[in-house]
Amino acid sequence: MAIVTIRNLDDDLKARLRLRASQHGQSMEEEACSILRNALKGEPLSGRALVNSIREMVEPYGGVELDLPGREAQRDFPGIS
């Protein structure tokens, strides 16, 4: 298992971590691991998962209608197929 050292942690943040750990009945180290685990548990959204996530956010508001400009016919460029 890896060891991580966090330097220059300000006193207020350390106190808040200590309080949160106490509230959850665990050490500061266990609490920090729990926070990191929860923050990093999901894979970054991309592709279809990202589209579905955005859709879930906007559908309760009736969705989003976009006015997209019309498309021009594709031009042929010599030497490119």
C-alpha cells in the first residue's frame, strides 16, 4: 500500500478533517482515505455516458432546444477523397 504525505495543510483544514473523522468514528488517516476514495470512485464521463448524464440534468427542466444554423453543402477539395 502506498504512503502519501500532505505538506502545508492549513490548520483550519486539519481541524475540520479531525472533526469529521471524529464524527465518523475513525482516524484522520482513515477519513482522508475515505474522502479520496469517494471523490475518485467514478470513471470520468465520456461518450454516451456523458450524453446521458447531461440529459438527466436538463430533462427535469423540459430539456434544451438549440437553434442550430443550417449546414452548407459539403465542398469538394481537389486531391482529397
